[in-house]
Amino acid sequence: MSFIDIRGLKKSFGATTVVHDFDLSVERGEFISFLGPSGCGKTTILRMIAGFESVTAGSIAIAGKEISRLPPAGRDVGMVFQAYALFPNMTVAQNIAFGLRVAKKSAAEIRTRVAEMLDLIKLPALGDRYPYQLSGGQQQRVALARAIAVKPQVLLLDEPLSALDAKIRVSLREEIRSLQKELGITTIFVTHDQEEALSMSDRIVVLADGRTEQIGSPFEVYNWPRTRFVASFVGTLNLLAAEVIDADAGTLRIDGLSVATVGPIRGRVAGDRVTVALRPEAVTLGPAGGDRADLPGTVEEVSFLGAVVRIRVRLGEQTVSIDGFNQPKVALPAKGDDAVLRFAREDLLVLEGDG
């Protein structure tokens, strides 16, 4: 049995349902990210796990214990909020000790644990300071220490990095992931930032409109998106309209040009309209032939972006972007040049749910 087991979770506000039949199994020690745009239901699910939102239907179990009707204090979870939520009239040490005092730990145990937490978050000399005397990144470290000081079974993180500047975000996300691995604590992280989810997670749950679009490792979600939404939300992607020529043979027509996928197109028949996805970094320019798929077109634009060169090629009514590394000794094509797009057949993905 999974360490966290969520089944049929639903949340409605009046006649409006914001989470629809959400299922998820999480193994002990996993780092799971909920990824999606604002309003997709990710924070609502997190708050239902924490007990701050009631459950309309469904069940939540941690370590085999049903918790969906328990108050927050009875769930053995720690939560870190986007806005830090530190007590301004308490010092750093007092903030970290708050949950331990509520749990009626001894003074000696509290002192020892607070010292451990201050060392863990690399702020051993700042225990006597107040939150207003800390930077945003330091405040979020204290919030994290307060959440894990009580040794919860599950750590919940609600967009904890969104209020920080870009450089601090990168540094702190590495620290959070390192701490999570060191402590082995099962963690659920909410974010709308795909880079955070891809860099930190064991698995990603992609959400849209209160429904699960895809669950998989960062590698799987990025390289093999199942739906148009996942394909467009995670990473940069070319989305092309196509028509099935022969589903069994895996052949498609894109702007009048025939191209083959790596295998049969399941659930489709000749004449079906589909959407295909192709990552910009999977495409190169080169001579036709060999075992790669080819699509002829015309160079429409060349953008030099430093380390990356982006080339846009028109295929009839549609365009494809190509991202390649800057190679100073290789001449760039010019606008209007004929071009042949080359890519491996397995890189052309037929998305579900379109047509």
C-alpha cells in the first residue's frame, strides 16, 4: 500500500466543482510536485490534505490511516506557505519552537531541536533575530525549519518560492530538495513554475481545471506529454495540425506533406484530424534521407539568443521552431532559404484528446 493514498477526491463550492475525482498514490520519501496554472485546483488539493479545506467527497490516507475528517492538528503534516506566515513578535528560534511548545515538549528537547534546525537551514547565528531582520530567502528557510521541527510524516509546500527573486529561488529550491533527501520526508510541492517542478521532483502531477492531465517523472512529462495541455504548458513545443493517412502504418499528412511516426496511431482511423507535438531541440536542419523523418520548408526567421539559435521554418500554413546550440564556425541560414527539417520519428508525438 502507498504511503499517501488519495482516492476520488472532490471539492465543490456550492454548485461549482473545483477538484474532480482526484486520485494519487505517493510512496514514502517521494517528492511530488503539483504543476498547473492559477485556478487549476493544485492548492485546493494541498489544503484538503492539510485539513484547511473540507473534503466534499473521497478519501485521504497517510500510512494506512484515513485522515480526511481529522482536524489539521491530528494529521501529522507540516505546511510551508507562500507568504512565510512567521509570527512577527517572535524571534527565529521562537518561531521554530512554536510547534514543539504546542506539542508540550520539554525545554531541553526544544532547545536541542531548535539548534538542530538552525544548523540544518544554515542560520545558526540568527536565532535571536526577528523576521523583519531577515531577507525573504532567510524567512522562508525559517518557515521550512518550523514545519519540519515537529518531525511530520508529510511536508506540504504551497508555492514557497514565488515571492523570491530568480537567483534566490534557484538557490533555495536546491536547498529544499537537498534537505528533503537528507531527511527522507515525503513531500508534496505546489508550483506553477515548470522549471521548479522539472528540477526538483521525483514525479509531477500536471493539473488543469481541477482534473489530472498527466502523472509521471519529469523526464516522461517533458518528453512524452499525453495531452495538448501538457504539451503546451510544460516546455516549449511545436504543435501542428495533421491528418491520419494510415493509422496502422503510422503515417500522417502535415500541410500536404507525408510523414511517418515511430509506430501505429492507436485509436485513430484514416481521415482523423489530430495534433502532433515536436520539441524545438529535437529538430535539425539537414539533407533529406536516412532513417529520420523529413519535412521541406522555407526559413522564415533566424534569432540569435546567445548560447541558443532559434530558427523558424514555414511548412505551408504552419511553422516549426528549431532550437540549436550556437556554433560559431557553422554559418546560419538566411531568411528565404530552402530548408529540410529532420527529426527522429519517435520525437513526433500524436497527442490524446484532439481531433
